[in-house]
Amino acid sequence: MRIGLVCHATLGGSGVIATELGEVLARRGHEVHFFCASRPPRLRAGTLHEVRAPRHELFPGGEYALALASALAEHAAQLDVVHVHYAIPHATSAWLMRQLIGAKAPQVVTTVHGTDVLTLGADPALQPVVKGSLSASAAVTAPTRYLAAEAKRVFGVDAQVIGNFVDTAHFTPGKPTRTLLHGSNFRPLKRVGDVVRIFERVLKQVDARLVMVGDGPERAAVEAQAKGLPVTFVGEQADVAPLLREGAVFLFPSETESFGLAALEALACGVPVIASRTGGLPELIDDGVNGWLRPVGDVDGMAGRAVALLTDPDLHTRMSAAARESALQRWQPGPQVDRYEALYRALLT
């Protein structure tokens, strides 16, 4: 098949999953085209079409959504399916492309990933156009049952659940040290301040260090909060696997998560995850088996679980093995990509 993939060129979950999906599809012999504002950090396969949005004094940020619609229309004859990741603005651009091309336009699949449903997409300023764009898609998918239910509640659309996945041949266990890890885009809903508060409590009982991976609007504040503590900020990393292999515990105290790809990558490296019991995380983390789930904001409870893992080698070995096994059994690329292929073919028959 000839498949167009549209994603944000970031290290966020939607961009990572789209580029990993494209790589697997290309290995399976499909012709894969990417449409992005710039080259995604993890892109390794497929043809890239960089979408350049013209700038004008009336539109200093450019008109990316319209430029993307034009790019999709320009290449529509080369595509059977356009699969957009993250509804805003990609589903709208694909909708416009279909209006331009008409009956011969490629089918559109939209995968929602999180804030395009939970916060930004639900904003009254955007909700009507997002709802219209999703309703116009031939199919909508979501990575968890939780997000599919939210898409139904917010937009009235039925989303098929097709899970995210992780390359377990690349994300492999290493030799953990007394290192706690966190990775995110440092937005407020990630509660990165809680990560430092948890670590402060851990330090009262155990010698350890904290590695913070990522960047975003909360970074300056959390760096100030962590001053004087053994905390290292490494910024965004295209490949986080080497860092994860050194970790003993992954802290993920988010306000909400639709899935939690960063947590899945930690699990694949045998790193137990301590996270909030929120959103789609309970579909990824089995409490007390491959990690721990605590209420949002329970920094004392999360710190206690971290101390237990750092001080009880048998417990850590058992949970580390369970973390790795959960990734191997439930989140391999093959079964998820099979489902995407089946969906594409069903739309083309």
C-alpha cells in the first residue's frame, strides 16, 4: 500500500509512534511518505515531505494547517491512505485535502493521542472543528480504552483501540544504578515539581541521583527547585535507551496521561514505573507487579515505593523482570502494526 503518515516533528509520543510505525511499514514493503514541518528526530525510513508554511505580517506563525492540506492534495495521487497522528491540526488538514480532491482522495485515518482530546481539543475555541474533522475521518483510533472513551464523550466519535508499542530489540535492560529517572515535555500536567519532591523524600533514606530527560515550559522552575540536589538535566534525547538502562526507578506523577509512551520505554528496559493512577496508565502498569500506581499528588506514597525498590534487591529484581515481560508480551510492534494494516486494507476494499 501507499501510506502517508502525518505527525508533529517532536519527541512527543505521537511523533515517536508515527515514525516507528512508518519504519515497520516500510520494512513490510509498503511505500511510506511522511508529511511534517521538519524532520522528526527518530525518522529512519520513508520519504519525507517537509511542509513549509509561508509567513506574512498578518500570520507571523505561518499557516501550517493550510500548507499541509495543500501538500497532501499535491501528493494525493501517490497515496492510498493518509494516517494522521494527533488531531490538531492534522485531521483538519486531511479533511481539507479531501474537499480539494473529491471522490478520488485517499482515505483518512486519524489517531488521537492525548491532549488533542483531553485538553486542547476540548477547548470551546477548537472543539467544533476537531469534532468535524474526526467525524469526517474514515476511521479514528486511540491507544487506550480510556482515550477512546474520552473521544466518544467529548466528540461523539467511535475510536478503535490500537495500542502504542515499543522496539524491545532496542529498549533492553542494562545494569541499573541507584538512579531515578523522569522523562517528559515538562508541561504543567506532567507535574515535574512532584518528581523533585519525591526525590527529596527518597534522599532522606537512600543515597541516589535523579536524571531528568526532556525540556519544556516548566524546566526553569524545576531546575531552581532542584538546586543543590544530585539532579542532572540532560534535555531532549533522540535515544533515551542508554539512560533508561542505568535507571532503577522511573517516576511518572502526571496529572493525566492518555497512554504514557515514556513509561512503556522504561518498562521495556526493565525499569519499574511509579506513576499516578490516572488516564490510561492503569492499562499499562499493573500495580504491584511491573510498577506502582498512587493517587495524583501522593508524593509521600510514591517516595515510599521508590525507597522500597531501591533498598530491596529481591523486590527490584522481581519487578524489573515483570516490567520487561509486560513489554514483550503486550506491547510489541508486530501485533499493533498488523491491526493498522488490517484497518487500511478494510478501508480500501
